[in-house]
Amino acid sequence: MSFGVVDMDEEGGPAAAADEIRRLPAEVNWEMLDKSRFFVLGAALFSGVSAALYPAVVVKTHLQVAPPPQAATATAAASLRRDGLRGFYRGFGASLAGTVPARALYMAALEATKSSVGSAAVRLGVSEPAATAAASAAGGVSAAIAAQVVWTPVDVISQRLMVQTSSTCRYRGGVDAFKKILLADGVRGLYRGFGLSIVTYAPSNAVWWASYAMAQRFIWRVVGAERSESYPSLMAVQGASAALAGGASALVTMPLDTVKTRIQVMETDGAAAARPTLKSTVRGLLKEGGWAACYRGLGPRWGSMSLSAATMVTTYEFLKRLSAKEGSLD
């Protein structure tokens, strides 16, 4: 991301910094995008990516909810024997229905915030690398909060569908789950874990986007910024930067994600006393397996988030270039 300023570089002064910024890949910002093309193409591209990565999310959710510790491969094999391939796509329809509006909100909030915060930081005299990191972090926070307004109810419904099996089927689909959850717990049932989701994903997104921006700059310095003219090299650097940021984020936020998943999936009979709380959920996890229980499903989540991050970012960057207005990249 370039906001049009030159900062003093430790290794070479203004001229070196200006040359480095000039040779880095051009950033496609919010003002350069054809918004209609951006959202239409984005819905199609991200739906495909979500379909490819969904089975890992299903396995991770089973591991987080099931009391006895079990290996990811054993969980996947048991699901395959019990329900076949369709078991890996339980709740996918509901998840996909929410992915499109949630992603649209996420992308709009991310790009608009990055653009406004980055420009404001530069006007205040902040150096370009610092402005890029700050803008990326702020964009990540606003994007996470905006998306969770839509995504939390979708998450609650899709995860309930994920963990039910052919022998324990309670919901006949996303619409049926929506009605039953609403009847049992009201609107608050659909937003169970919303606060914890914000606590988990807002700082995680801030760290992720800031780390991604800094990792890209570092990797380009190592491999040589002149190689950014090669599109395969560009995608490789973006993918590697995203995978590193995604893996680290998975490790840091895993306990919160496990607790959030438990709170969202656990059934209630509608009585206030029976509703899972943060305290009771954490206590139950610690009783089951100590702190290690909070990291159940780390393998699939680590792999899923790293692969998802690399895939999503390369897709996202490709999408922005496809959606750039005519002549904006010249």
C-alpha cells in the first residue's frame, strides 16, 4: 500500500526508501475499485474457496465439541464411515448463505478503513511502513466487527448442523435450525458467543493484517522487489505472508475459539440457568482435559487458517486487480 510519502530508511535514507516503495507491487485501494464488479466477482470466488476449505472446519468443530480427546484423522475417518462425504458438508448451505453478505461487509469495511486511516496517518507525518501497518490493523478490526453482525448467527446455525449426525439429527436444515433456535432462546440464541467472537476476531484481524503487510515488505526485501513484476512471484509472496500470519493467529486465538464454539453449539432447554456461560464453559473444558482441551482441533484449525489465509489473500488480491477501474493501475 502506498500513500505517496517517503520515509527515512535505516539502511539508506530517503532515496533508498523511495526506490524501495517505487519497486514494490502497486496496491489497489478502495477508490480504484469498480464496486459492482468487486462484490459480484468476490461472491463467486470466495464461495468456491469456502467450499474447498469447509471439511477442515467441520473436523475442527467436532474436535472442539466432543468430550473425549481424539485425533483429527480418527474424527475425519469416523465421520466418513458414518455419514459419507456429505458429513463433511453439513451446514454448508447455511454457511454459504451467510458468507456472501458477511464477506461483502468485511471487504467494504476493510478497504474503506485502510484507505481513510492510511491517508490520515500520512497527513499526520507517520512514515509509510508505520502508516501501512496502522491502516491494516484498523481495517482488520472494523472488518471483523462488521462481519460478525452477520456471521455470528450463521456460525451458530452452521455449527449446530455440523456436529449432528444421521443418528442424532435434530435439525432438518438451516431454516429449521433458525426457527428452533429462535423459539428456544430468542434472538440472543442466534447471537450466542457474539461478544466472545468480537474479542477473538477483532484483535486477531488487527494483528493478522498488520503482520501480513509487514511480512510482505520483509519478504520482498529478501527476494528482491524487482521480482514483483512476475505475477507468479507476486502470488507466492502474498501467499507465504498470509500463511505465516494465519498460522500465528490460529495459535494465539485457539483457546477463545474453542470456548466460543462450545458456547454456540451446546444445546439448552430454554431455561436461563441452563444457558452456557463463559465461566461454566471454561470450567467444563478444564475439567475434561486441562488447558490442553482448549487446544483441541489446533491441527485442523492451524492448517485450515494457514491454507485459508494463503488462498483467501491471493484470491482477494487477484479479485482487486480484476475489479480495478480502467487505467487505474497504469
